[in-house]
Amino acid sequence: MTAGSNADQTASGLAFEPRDKVAVVTGAAGGIGLGMARAFTEAGMSVVLADIDADRIEATAAGLRAVGHDAIGVATDVSKLDDVQALADAAMDTHGRVDVLCNNAGAAIFAKLSNVTVEDWEWTLGVDLWGPIYGTKVFQPIIQDTATQGGHINTTSSVAGLVAGAAAGPYNVAKSGVIALMATLEREFRIAKSPHHASVLCPGPINTDINRNSVRNRREAAQQTQTEVSDTGAAGKKLGSKMADFLAKGMDPDEVGRIVLDGIVTGRFWMFTHPKLSSLYREQIDMMDPDGLLSMGKLT
């Protein structure tokens, strides 16, 4: 355990003992969410997996059950409070408890701010910020009531939540917001001397399909609501292409899942997949005073 973590320890010397506990993971049909699910089940946990894609999330849960793990899938749009409440109901109906929540579902749109529509803002923030807000609001009292040995709420942010790059405004804003959300929650837990913990995951490049899935899901949402999708423009298309290539060479999501499990078990707040990228944040802090400038550090 890292010095100064203020984590309450179990009898085993850890902040959290995973065996026989229950975790709820959103955005779990693939990518980081699936990596978390695999790490959790291999550690002896039961998982309740959520994703907006009903077919994929059931197939994902079935795949885990086929190799002997305890998993169910629940179709969930995290941008809708009623869906998040239904997810919680499913978890409680199945297990009667929740020990860990991972607010992992995410979406990204790459376009200059001048090209981003209001509807794109609402859609992105609905998934990336309101999703974690709803998740925390619904699951915090459940975890506090049922995780008698201490529970954990983790939210996936990004290095972009610390250093906002160009042509990804809604994503940057949301990812900064969830860092503030989790920091507030963790401080409130510590002030109350609670056995529960909160944390934030700030991934660097991970080999996921977030770009492709976001484009598909945004178009489907736009068709359902008859709203306008932003023109990504040349800058957005260029960044989207660069990000796709960047992510394809990234870390395996299963490794990220193991990082998150270790962070929960040891009671860490900050979870980084690529610690060297934190130098971008330090560079930004260093330029605040005396120069008062914004660093030009690039994420790709």
C-alpha cells in the first residue's frame, strides 16, 4: 500500500478483499470494462455487467459463465437515470449486495469546439459525466448499506481529464469532471472515517474500439432523437484517425483490468496505466506560475 493513502485495512492487510464480493461494471461489453470484468472474476468476484449494446453484453456475460465465472449482463444506457436504477435493481435482485462500482462507460467525439453541436455536448456529457453522476448517486447508498467490510467506487477518466487536448472538448470536460467527482467522494469518505473508498482511472493509450463505438452509438442516438451530429471537419477527422492508430498500439485492456483490481485492493485513489504521461500534467502545473501559460504538450 502506498504511503499516505489513508486506506482502512482489512484483517488481511489489504484495503479490500475481492473474493466473494460483487462488482458492477458499465461499458463492459468490450475494452477496459471487459478487462475489469475478467480481472474481477479471476479474483473470485461475481460481476454484473452493463452496456448499451444488449446483444453484446449478454454475449460477454455468457462467455464469462462458460468458463465458470458468475456473471450477468444488463442492457443499460448510463445517460438515463431510470436505466441506472434498473441496473442496481438487477444487481440487488441477483446478489443482494454491491461491493464495487466501476463507472467505465465512455464516448468521444473529435471536432473543433466551433463545430460541436449542442446535441453532441449533451450526448457526450450524458454518457461520460452524467453516467458516473447517476451511478454514484444510485450505488453509493447501496454500497454503504451492503458492503459491510468496505466498498469501492471507481470511475474511468483519462489523461485528457488532466491535460485537455484540442478537438475533443466534450470528452475533456467530462473527464475533468469525473476526477472532481471522485476526489470529492474520496475526501468525504476519509473525513467520515468510512471503510469505503473512491478512485479514478486515468488511462493512456489502450487498445479499445471507443472511436468506432462512439461514432456508431452517436449516429444511432441522433436517428432516434432526430438531432444534428457535428461536422468533425478536417481537424476532427485527422485527430480521430491519429487516435485510432494511437489506441491500436496501446495497452491490452486485460492489463488495465488488473491495474484497477490492484488499485482497489490496495486502496489507491489515482490509477495510471502510463505513469510517464503524468509528466504532461506536471509540465502544465509548472507553467502556471510564474509564466501563466498553457502548456502545449501533446497526447498523441
